[in-house]
Amino acid sequence: MVAATISSAGGFDLDTSLSADALKVRPGQTQVGDADTGKETIFAETENARADGLTVKSPTVNLPLVQGVHLEIASTDSNIGLGNVALNAATLRTPNGASLNNVTLGQAQSRSGFSDTSQASGYDATGFSLVSGESTLNNISAKAYAVTLGGLSLNNLSLSVKRS
């Protein structure tokens, strides 16, 4: 298992189904390397996360001889160990629902146990947060700026360049 960070100042598409032992969510802001584009985001952290399938699609780029291509990273594994995950996203949707246990809504961020408490990530000690115990997020579709995985263990991996 290896740790991994995927980030893009332009954002990227992330699709998966996720289950975790704990979920924390708060408002945030973009923080991609040294480039702070100052956009508002959803900042989420999970503990001991597992994914059922995973697809990451980069922004479209135009190359000198090939117009409109993107990189796609995918795995169809049904139990991908991710460890602890930090996600910074413009949008996060679960059109097929979510299950959150032991939810605390409106708790101050300082009491929620976020590991990233940097001002650059949008952390505000007195700000709003949502905390949940065991959680399942079905068919997540996110426009993400950054995701940090505590681990990544795959049985199959597909890397491809595709026309957009």
C-alpha cells in the first residue's frame, strides 16, 4: 500500500463509491501546491476509507498535434483500501444516496478533529462542520481540486489518454 496525492488547480473529475469508519465535512478553499486560487470548496476527511471502483479524469488539454485529450486513471476493484482520505472539492454529489451514522451537525471545527487545520485550507476553529461515524457514500461524483489518500492498494489499474 502506498500513499498518494492527486491535485489540479483546474480541478478533475472523481467517481467512486466510498465507505469509511468516520467522515468529517466543513467549508474549505482551494489549496493546490503553492497555487491558492481562492475558490470555495467542500473539505472532507475520512478514516479507514474503502472504495468500490475508482475513476479519476484530468482536465482536458490541447497538445500541439492532438486537441482535446485527458488522462484517465481507473480501477474496477471492489474493495480498494484508501486509508485516511482528505478531499478538497468544488462539488460532491451522491445521486444514489448516502448513509451517515451518529451525525453531529453544526459542531465547531475545533471540536471535530480535522487533521488539516491550516488557514490555507479554509479551516476556521469556530466554523461549521458535520461529523459522522460509519458512513457510506454511493456513486460519488466530485469535481475535485485535491485528494490525499493515506494508502492505495489495487489489484487492477488502468491508465489511458482519451479524447474529450
